[in-house]
Amino acid sequence: MSGSGQGRLVILATFCVAMLLTILPMPEWARPFRPQWVTLVLIYWTIALPHRVGVGSGFVAGIILDALTGTLLGQHALGLSIVAFIAIQLHQRIRVFPFWQQSLGILVLLLIEHILAFWLTGVTRGITPGMAYWAVPPIGALLWPWVFVTLRKIRRHFKVS
Amino acid sequence: MSAILLSLILLVLDHRFHHLQHVRSTLAFLTYPLHYVADLPFTATTWLDETTRSRDSLIAQNRKLKDRNLHLLAELQKYEALQAENMRLRDLVDSSFKVGDRVLVAELSSVDLDPYKQQVIIKKGAASGAFEGQPVLDAHAVMGQVISVTPFSSTVLLITDTSHALPVQVLRNGLRTIAVGTGRIDELKLPYLPTNSDIAEGDLLVTSGLGGKFPPGYPVATVTRIDRSPDAPFSSVLAQPRAHLDRSREVLLVWTVPNQLPAAAVDELDPLETGGTVPEEQTGDEDTDMTPDPMTEASPEPGT
């Protein structure tokens, strides 16, 4: 665990940026299309460093995200823990895929989290979000290559391993 | 596995028992820096806009505001006279209460929250005296109530959230009911009105103060649509909030004077709304013989 202090800081910083992007003010029409930034970052770190970022990190990030966006405590935590769990199971396969194939895999992960959130809002608050809701995971999947490249650069630059 | 279990337990606790208010407040305190940073661009542009404004435009604005203030003060004189008269009349029937409320202006944070939950964050918290359950108004009407407080910010649940219900009454005839949020920012529904209740499109709904959280008499919404289907026990009534829920930048936190005598207020209202309130009163009337006469005479009138 040499240099783990710095590595932890870098990982934390990327999560913080993702959370900032999640609550950054956007025009009203764009609000429903906001990508799942935190999920994307979590998937990257679980694939890149499965021994450091896993279900526990997903859970903690989820709880903070819940407090941040005012959702029911545990809603994001549940989704992110499950996504982290699946990503860890598949990390060796996803790593060797080309970008477009990775995006497809990520799409499935994002969909799982989104469907869980959809189901939970439906059960607890009786709201069925409109069609725009289902555009979010594809947007996230399209953003994946950029997220991946950016985070990989950050990881290599700060030598986080 | 344990993470999933823990999240599920948290979900149930938070949803069913509301035990997690403290946890949530602590977490909100920890995440306050993130909220602050996310709000910075907006604060910065507002600041820049204010500091670089020309002297002329400031003078013009100042003049306009002074004019407006004069108008408002003139209006206020009229209201003060009316209020004094109202209190005197209430004194006569021995049910006067204090109207004065203390208010504090709070600025909205521009942070975006979950788009499917109707809530906003304001930049005043426990340090300014805000508390859980505090009513929040804007310049036009009731907006919502504070649901969690940190020292420097608090979260406000808007009246249009599906988990929010607000005791209201129709201003025209005092008919009491409950306005429930629909999850859409421009719509409230009144699900508990019988089909023969006296309500019309364009009626103004005001807070009734019966819940004990909101001060009575503040405007809430205007009735926009009424569907009376003969086979349903309740009519479906929709109303549009008067508050500019999606446009206001500044809100008012209200401290109501305690002991507003909700019981006295109810007594006060009953004679007014014998025609309107049907559900409990009428079923009760069928059992007893003595009291119903005025009621049963009165109720068919508005219905027909």
C-alpha cells in the first residue's frame, strides 16, 4: 500500500467532482437528462482498481449522494452497491473490451441502477417519470469513453494503483 | 451482500419510520461544502452583476423601488385598518388571536436536487433560527416547509411533492379540505372532496391553519379543473399553486406566534360552511334526530 494516502485523495477528488456535476445547476429542460456521473466514476474505479474500490465504496458514495440530492436514504446506496458488485465480478472481462463494447456493458450497469431507482421512486412516492428518464443511461454509456480516458489519465498521472 | 441489506434497512427506516432525520441532518452538514461549491458560479455571477452595475441603473432601480414601496405602504394602511376591525369583531365573539408573524428573507441555492422530488435548498439554517417543519412562503403564496436543517442551509419540501399534504380551505365559503402534491411543479390535487361539495373553478384556496404548522389565511392555490363523475364518491379537483415555485429566488421563512387557537377558529368557521362540509357532518346527522334540521335544510341548496 505504498502511496495509498495520495491515491485515496485522488479517488475521493474524482468522486467529489462527479457529485458536483450531479448537483450543478442546469437549465430546466436539461435536468431530466443529467447523466449518472457518480455511477460512471464508481464503475471506472472498480474496474481499474478492484482491490481498492468496491461494494463498500459504492455504498458510502451512494449514501452521500442520497443526502446530497435529497432522495430516500439508501436509494442510491443500494443501486451503487449492486453496480459495484457486478462491476467487480466482470472487471477482467470489461478491461479487455474495445471502447464501444465497453460502452454496451456500462449501459447495462447504468440501466440496472436506473431501473432500481425507478422502481424505488414508484414504490415510495408513486411517481412514474416520463420518457426522458430512459434517455439517461444511454447518455451515460455514450460518455463512457471520455470518462474512461480522462480518469485513466488522472490515474496514470498520479500513479494510483 | 451486507451493503445491499444495509441499504434496504435504511430505505425502510427512512421511508416508514422517519428515524433517520438526525443522520440526514449530519450528512447534509457534511455535504454542505459540495452544495456551496456547486452554487458558487451562480453566486459569483450575481455578485459580478451587482458590482458592475452602473450608477444610473441603480438610481433608476432605487427610484422605482421607492415608488413601489410607497404604493405598498398605502395598501398596508388599508389592511391595518381592516385587521384592527377584524380583531375588534373577533373580540366581540371572544375568539381573537394574534395575527403577527415574524418573517426572514432567505435566498434559494441554485443547486439541483433529484429532479423527481420537489424540494429546494435555501441559504439560511439553524444559525438563523430555522427549524424543521417551519412554513416557507414566497411573495405570492405558500411554498412549502423546512424538512431538514443544517447550521447554514436547510431543505424545503415544496407543497407539490407527492409526500406533502396541506390543510386548506376555500376562501369563498370556508370549505375545508386537504391539498396533496402531485409531483408536478404546477399542480396540486384535492382528493377528498365529495361530488356535491361547493367548489368552483377559480376559487382561491388559503391555508386553514388546522395542521398546526402553517399560519391560517395565506393563499395557496387557485382551482383550475373539476371533474365530477357521477359514479365516483369524490370529485377530482386540480389546483395551480399561486407561489412561483419554479421561479422565486427569494423566500420567506415564517415564525408563527404560538397558540393560534385552532379550536376557536374551527368554531368560528362552522356556521359558514354548513352547506359545504358534507362528509362527517351528514353521516353523523342521520343517526341523531335533534340537530340535523338546519343542516339537512342547508345542504341541498349548494348541491342543486
